Amino acid sequence: MFKFIISKLAMIVPTFFGITIVAFGFVRVLPGDPILALAGERGVKPERYQELLVQFGFDKPIWEQYFTYLVNLFQGDFGTSIATKRPVLDEFLTLFPATIELALCAIIFAVLLGIPAGIISAVKRGSWFDQTTMGIALAGYSMPIFWWGLLLIIFFSGTLGWTPVSGRISLLYYFPQVTGFMLIDSFLSGQQGAFKSAFMHLILPTIVLGTIPLAVIARQTRSAMLEVLGEDYVRTARAKGLGQMQVIGVHALRNALIPVITTIGLQVGVLLAGAILTETIFSWPGIGKWMVDSIFRRDYPSVQGGLVLIALIVMVVNLTVDVLYGFINPRIRHQ
Amino acid sequence: MKKFGKLLAATALMSATVMGSAYAKTLVYCSEGSPEGFDVAPYTAGTTFDASSKPLYNRLVEFKRGTSQVIPGLAESWEVSEDGLEYTFNLRKGVKFHTTSFFTPSRDFNADDVLFSFDRQRNADHPWYEYVPGISWEYFNGMSMPDLISDIVKVDDYTVKFILTRPEAPMVANLAMDFASIVSAEYADQLTASGTQEMLNQEPVGTGPFSFVAYQKDAVIRYAAHGDYWGGKQPIDDLVFAITTDAAVRGQKLKAGECHIAPYPNPADIEGLKADSNLVMMEQQGLNVGYLAYNTQVAPFDNAKVRKALNMAINKQAILDAVFQGAGSAAKNPIPPTMWSYNDAIVDDAYDPAASKAMLEAEGVSGLEMEVWAMPVQRPYNPNARRMAELIQADFAEVGVNVQIVSYEWGEYLARSKELDRKGAVLLGWTGDNGDPDNFLAVLLGCDGVGGSNRAQWCNEEFDALTLKAKTVSDAAERTKLYEEAQVVFKREAPWATIAHSTVFMPMSKKVKGYVMDPLGGHWFDGVDLDQ
């Protein structure tokens, strides 16, 4: 097992270097110029432009800029945002808990609904439940997030008034951030109604962000279950006279879960991408919204820092899934 | 452990604030974006100014609420020397800086604060010139302050003298602008001593009507009314900015009562918001102009008659209907009607394709191919440049001019449109900084701006002489006359097709009392009250 983990870790190193090159190159390939973006319509005089080029270090050859960037990166310095003049890592860490909280809720929502829906659909294959669920899953998968979010806001917040429109908690509540996770912080604050408010604010963004993973997980569970249900050992289990619940829960599901776990792991990337839109609609102060703002401002250090950090997180999650997969499926770790 | 203690203290303080303010009047403003920081001078964006300079700071002089008229601020009065080179400001006494959890002032505002606020922007050797890596003073530089100000002298604790290199009539108006906000020198000293200079940009201290309480990045900014404000305590106790970037969501929040005021509504939502019985919709003509600038240095656009003929081919009403959806008015001058010295006697070029075609033929122009540049972004003076370019393309086609629409990324667009040999005409616009006509006429059309902010590359001696003279004259009536004449020259020479001035809408709850729209586009909450 140790060897297996080491081999997976070894793969991360070249990937990480590749990502730094892509992140560094990506923002520079984008048309536009951070200094001109900073100056806006008012513009900047040529001599001032030169001064700023030197100040930001953009006058140096590209390889030198990359090398400096890499050296700084290994010292934990992700640079300073051109727009806010604050360290990129500080900004990222301030906002990251909000994204994690939303992503975790979304994936829990997707798993809790998706797996049972997939199982029931597989067991009752061809039934009205199966057809309806899979129809909804297909619709959910194809739903444009922005439209879906606005629709939910207009209906649940505007027309019914059940949920708040946007934000993380009612503005009435005010307490210092301890963990950055609003559900935990609101609970710790001891203020009456704060936790409920934080929970209510999470409902719509969780549904919006969780819709696509929910659809994917439901479909994946269904097809994995269908495959497993046709296996000899399931037939044997049934022949032994085991109850339906035991056959499905113990014999079929455990084997069907292997590809489902991989799918869940892969959804982390999807969640972080979906968070960009979800956070924008719901004024959710996470890294997705921050990345969009940074791209518009051509804030090179923030964009490349954000990309590297997000990529690192996705790599770590995938590594964890791989390791987990190895635990569940011994064939993998012995390969 | 120390951190934990600090946290406990903060919790206790905040709980006390919340409990103490259970019945406090709290105004919630759904702002459209996050501020880049809270020190005003390094930034150029209106969103940042709304969250920093407006609630937190004052300037030596201020714009009177709802106007671009300059009135005393932290300076009670000022005198200008005969030669127009020395501006002496007499400072207000007894002005208190904010007392916050991170700073307790030991003295009132004085001349040292004024010197600190400007010296850090103009003196590269100043210890605060680059107090965090990458900081720069773009507005101060953009307004040519380094060339204009020769020295700033402290005459005594309550008198400051600005010495200029040349007479500049808009100088006082310039000092009412956001970048001229006065920060506390004493607070800066405290931060230097503790080695945390960057906090000036994160935990601000000013003399303004509200003091800073907390900022949760990209989510909420909290302010409290400044109890010792020299202008008197505010009717509301707390001000909250709930950052909501999407316009449709802002509209929903307003309807749901989650905020009291929300700027920049979607044009499509305006009717729905107007129909809501709990809301009122304020509107005002913006201090802006959207225009199409020809390159007057390239044939055939170097011929004023050709430019004039093309202007006559543009159906402005169709543009107002399709692009502004009624939220705009046709522009005939390069300055908006709300600005002093606007020459209303000028008659706009009538929309007349037949006459336009005849004029073009008379000038020997036939089968003309040209580019029209469409901005890639939405701006207050042009909500949809692509659509506008398409309408102009269709209008020009009617008079036999074939238009190709081009666009670039915004930074590229701004840079390339400055090029002297640029092909074709560019759509662009301007929003006023300080309410002075010089800020439009000289900046956008003066000879100094050729190759820069003068996108028409138009240098007309007569026009330039008028605007330069107006800059050196301090008599308002005489300046008005000069600017009115300049507008006549502009209309005759037609370096631009003036398209429109947009209308700015501001929906708010009926509970909000005393809100005044700012012609300069800012959002101010001093003097605003709430019906409970």
C-alpha cells in the first residue's frame, strides 16, 4: 500500500510543474494588459506605463519571470494581487472555506439523493420511477447553471419567500470568523437563529451546484448496479435465499460503489468549475467569484496563484480517491 | 493563545455592538462589486470609491450633495493668489478622526494630515509612496498632478498652501475628487511603528460620516455612524454594503426587502421594479457622453464636411430605443446638459440620409469603406456597443458607406484606439470626474490629448485656445462663455458623432428618505434616513 501511495505521489510532481507552466502561460496568452486594465478609460502615459512595467517586474524576459515565480512559489509566496495589493495566498485562504462549505454541501446533497435514486432505478429498471428519475437526471445534467439558479431564486425567494435571495447569512448576524465555515461559526456564535439563517442561505446554492453531480452520480449508480445485478454472485446470493435488502445492500451495492466513488472524486473538479457560476449568482464570497474578477482585471498573480492552488486541491482530492479506491479494490493496489 | 484572547475580545465587542444596536437603524445597500481596498488614492474604480472615500473620508473641499458645485469640506475657506499659482486653504478646527477597535486618535485633524495625504502620492522618496508592493497612484498621475503641483507647504497647523506650476482653474474641483481624500497621518505613524503599513488599506481611518467596522471579503462591509462627525451624526446608525454582483439578483433582493437600495438595475427589470408598490425608482441624467470618434488625421475623415455628412446619417432615436431602451437622451454637445456651460443654443445635425448622401457625393466620397470599433464591455454611456455599431453600420449603408465592425479585448481596445494612424471610427465615452467642463473638453478634445485620450486625434487651434484660456480664468461667467464658444467650434468641425447621455436609475425601498443621486455617479449615504 505504501508503495502504491508513493507511486501516486511521484506522479503529482511533474503534473504540478506542468500546471505552473500552464497557469503562468495562460494569463499571459490572454489578450489584454494588467496595467491598461488598471488604468481604465483614463489611460496611462507611456513613461508611466514603463515605470509600472518595471514595478510589476513585467519588463523582464518571460523565462526570468517564470523562474522568479517558481522560486517564490516554493517559498510559499504566491505573489501579491495587482488589484487589491494583498498577498494572493491570504486572499485565497480567506475565501476558500466558503467554497469548500458550498462544495461539501453540494456533494453530500448529490450523494444522498443520487445513490438511492440510482439504486432504485436499477432495481426497478424500466418502471415509471426509473424513466422519470433518469429523465430528470438528463435534464439536470444539461441545465445551464445560471438560468437554473435565477429560476430557483425567482420562485423560492421571490414568489414563495421561503429562502433568502443570496449571501451566506442574514445581515442581522455578525460574529467573527473562526473556521470560515458559516454553519460552524454561526453555531459557535451562540446567537439565536444564526445557524438556521446560515442553513437557509445554503439551500438554493447547494441545489444549484449539486444538480449536475447529482445527475451524474444517479446515472453512474444505476448503470453500475445494473451491471452488478446481472453477476453470478448476486444470482447465487438470491439462490441462497437472502432477502432483497441484503442482496442489494451487501452484495450488489458494495461492488457497484467502486466506479461511483471514482465518479464522486472526479466531480470535485466539476464542483469547483460550477462554483464559479453558482457563487456569482448567489453572491457567495468564494474563490470562484474571486477568480472571475481577477481574470477580468488581468490580475496575473491572482489568476496564476488561484489556478495553481485549485489544481493542487483537485490533485490532492484525486490522490485521496485513488488511495481510497485502492483500499476498496485490492486488485488496483496490487497492480 | 494571544490570538484566541483577541478573538474572545472581538466576540465580546461585536456581541455588545449587536445587542446594543438591536433597534439601530441599519441601511443595507446592495453594492455591485467588491472594493479593491479602503485606501482611496491607489484606485480608479467607482465601486471602490463608493465603499471607501464616500462613507469614510472627507476632502479639503466637497461636492455639494446632488450637484457638482464645490463647497467647503475639511477646509473652511480658501484663497487663490492673483497669478492663480497659489491656493491657500484654511482648515476646519475640531475635526475628529474615527475611533475604532484598531485606532484611537490623540489629536484632531490638522495640516500634517493634508501634507501626508498628498506627499505620499507625489514624492517617490516618501516612506509611504510604495507602502505595499505594487501600489501606485494612478488617479493622481492621471490628473497630471505631479506636473501641476510644485509644492505643498504647511503655513501653520491649520493653513496649507498648494503652489502650482501653472494657473489651473479646475484645481479646486480636482481637490474634491476621491483621490484627494484625507487620511490620518497619526494612524499611519502607528502602523509604521507596528510594521503593519498594509493595514491602512484594510482597516481604514478617516474623518467621514461613517467609520469602518468590518469587511468580509466579497460579501459584506459594515460601517457605523461616526459619533463625532464634524457635520453632525447621521440619521442612520449602521450602514451595510451587501455585495451582490448580479443585477437580476440585486433586483430580487430589493423586492424581497433584503436591501434598501440597489444600484445599476438591469434595463429589462426597470419596469417591474417601478411597478412594485414597496419601491421607488429615482432617475437622473448621468454626467456622461457616448460618442463615435472619427480619426481626423486620416482621409477622408480629415474633412469636416465628410464627418458632418456621416453624422447626419446616424439615426440617434433608433439607437436610443434599441440600445438604451429609453434610458438615455440624444447628445448634441460633448458635455452633458447637467454640466454648467452646456450650450443649449446649439442645433444638432438633423437625421437626413438623403442630404448626407448628397454631401458625401459633393465631397467626392463614394464607395467609402470604413471600420467602426465596438467596445467589448458595457459602460454607463454605452450599454451595448456591438448593437450600437450594427445600427450605425445599417445607417451608413443607406448613404453608401460600407462599415466593417471590429472589436478587441478592452485593454487592447483602449490602447489601439489611441494610435494616430488608426483606421476608422471608435465608439467610446466618458463619465465626468469632477463636474468641470475642462474634464471633458480639454481631456477628450484638446491638442495635448492627441495620441492619448483624444481618440479623434483632433487638434483645432481655435478650440484649443478657448479651452486653454478657460483653464486660466477664475471668473465663472467668463469661463462659461469660453466653453460655450468651444462647443460651437466642436459642432462646426464635428470630430465626433455625439450619440447619447445615459439615464441612471436608482431603485430603492420606500422606507429610504433623503437619498440624493450624485451627478458624478457616486453613491453617498450621509444625510440618508430610514422609516422604521
